[in-house]
Amino acid sequence: MTTSIEELADMIKEKEKELYEMKKDYRERRTEGLRSAIEQRTEAEKLVRDEMKALGYEGRDTKTIRWYNF
């Protein structure tokens, strides 16, 4: 089996692309739970801000919620 240097270089490039895609998929799967938790926290904070506005705390900085004020 004789393969030229160009063929070997092409094979290496293909394997590098495949490895890159596999690493990308691995990172996405590994951080999927964290991303989900961050999205849920953001949604919960939005609901709390809306409730604070309904309670009349609209004049304060409602973007950052400080729980020790309650």
C-alpha cells in the first residue's frame, strides 16, 4: 500500500476536521446542563422582577436583585 504525501496530508486534514467536530460536540454536551440552569435562572429572575414591579418596587434598580433587602 503506497500512499503519496499529498494523500496522507489530506487524510490528516480530514481527521483533524472530524476531531474538531467531535470536540465541539463534546463541549456542547458537557455544558448543556449548565446552559439550561443559566436559562432557567434568567427566566426566574425575570419573573421576580415582574413581580417586584407589580408590588411597586419599580423605582429601584430591579435588574440586580438583592435578597438581603427583604
